[in-house]
Amino acid sequence: MDDAAIRLFVIELTYVVDLDQIDAHIPDHVRYLDQGYEDGVFLMSGRKNPRTGGIILAQDVSRDAIIARAQQDPFIENGLASMSVTEFHPNKSRVSF
């Protein structure tokens, strides 16, 4: 892959506890998201429907960097969710990055 190409990642969170435990950690999770946006890494985020977890669309220099950042999510740190990270290389888009 060309080093100059955008590296996009889908971080998928899946809750492993009841929503009342998730809701108690929402403020910390929002601060985590805000930092990711401020750092220019997170592009989009939101809840799954039905509410079983969430998705974060991110960009960074490496899969390892994204995994390290995702592990800092309070939902992950506190054992409230599991995560998967998928890297993809966009060929077409209606948005520009």
C-alpha cells in the first residue's frame, strides 16, 4: 500500500454487560471520543441499532496505533465491551478526507 494513502479503520464495540452499567460510563466514554476527535483520529461515531454497542470510524498511521487507542476506551478498560478493529482501504467515497 502507498504510504501516503489514507488508512481507515472501523472500531466495533459490542456491549458485554447490561445497559445500566454502560450508561454509568457514558460521560467517560464521551470524553474519550472528544479526545479522539480533537486529535484528528476519529471521523464518525455512533450507537448500533439495536443498542448492542457502537461504531467508530477512525484514521491513523497504523493498525497498532488504532488498537492502542481503542484499548483506552473506558468501555474496554472497565470490561464493559469487547472490540474488533477492521482496516479498510476506500476506493470510492462521497466525502473527501
